[in-house]
Amino acid sequence: MQESDLYAPVKAFLEAQGYTVKGEVGAVDVLACRGADDPVVVELKTGFSLALLHQAIARQAVTDVVYVAVPYRKGKVAARAMAANVGLCRRLGLGVLSVRESDGLVVAHADPGPFRPRKQRKRKATLLREFQRLEGDPNRGGSVRQGLMTGYRQDALRCAAALAQDGPSRGRDVAAATGVTVATRIMADNHYGWFVRVATGVYALTEQGQDALR
């Protein structure tokens, strides 16, 4: 779809709500007026872009009711992208419309208005626990996620070091020696392949674990 293909469905959508709609008024793609209400501005684009958001934000100097309109896309990837872009637009106080090419159906995914993000206390607590658990500052910010040092990995390395020094040991003895209260669970889960259970509650270090220590 071209930008101009979006105009007729968006115009019909707004007219159904009692607006008088005109295209290309000044620098605005679509301008809709209804009595004493704030005018509605809609910026048309064939897809989300930083330029579209800059344009829409600039229109907020004219009115609080600013929408962006883009073609509807099928598929899971497109749906995830739309959800992310809608979330961004909500934070910017922008509304979002999509237009289906096959029949011109217009769907309002978000309306303009002030945004207050909902804080996720559980995720905050998890993040702070990892911060406290991580000893020192072993990772360089901006590095790729794979291979980063985590608090869990540091604890696993402590357990491995204890086994390398003392030989096969019970989980509670490793916990006492290292201060890692969840030592038994770490060795039982064996996330990295460093540990092997040699008897009930007794763990030893594998060659892979010895390599990790080196």
C-alpha cells in the first residue's frame, strides 16, 4: 500500500464518528474537525519509522489528538512488531491506527493520551537480587548476552572450586565451605555440565568443570 491508499479508509473511519475530514492541510496528512473538539491529526506512513514518530510528535504542538496510521500486516512477526510499536506510541502519547488493504478496515490499537507505565515489582526484585548476587563487576556493558558472568555462574564456580580442592563432597559441606546456600540445588541441576552425583547427596567435579575453573 502507498500512503495515499490509507487516506480513504481513514477518512471514512473518522467521518463515521462525526468528523469533517480533509487531506494535506498545511504540513498535515489528515486533519479532522468536529465542533469545539480538539482537531484530530493523522500521519500516514507505509510502516513505522523514527521519521514517522518525529513527525507525529511535532504535530502534538498543534493538538493533543495525534494518530499514526500504517498498513495492517499479517503474521506473528508483524504482530510482535505492532505490539512493540503500539507500546512505544502509548508512551509518546500518540494513537495508532492500522488499515487492512483487502477491505479498508481501520482498527484503533491505541488512542492519544498521557501514559503512566505500570511498574512490575517482581521483575524489579529479580533484577535487584541479581545485582546483589553478582560479585564485583565482571561484565562489560553492551556485550553480547552469551557467555556473560552471572551471579548463578559465580556461585557454580565457587562450588566447582570447593570440589576441586576437597574432592567429592556432600551438598551441605560445599554450602558451608563456599557460603552458597543453594549449592546442592546448583550441583543437582548441573546447568553447565560441571557436576556429577557419585552417591546420594554427594557430588564430584567433571572434566568440563575442571576446564571451567582453568
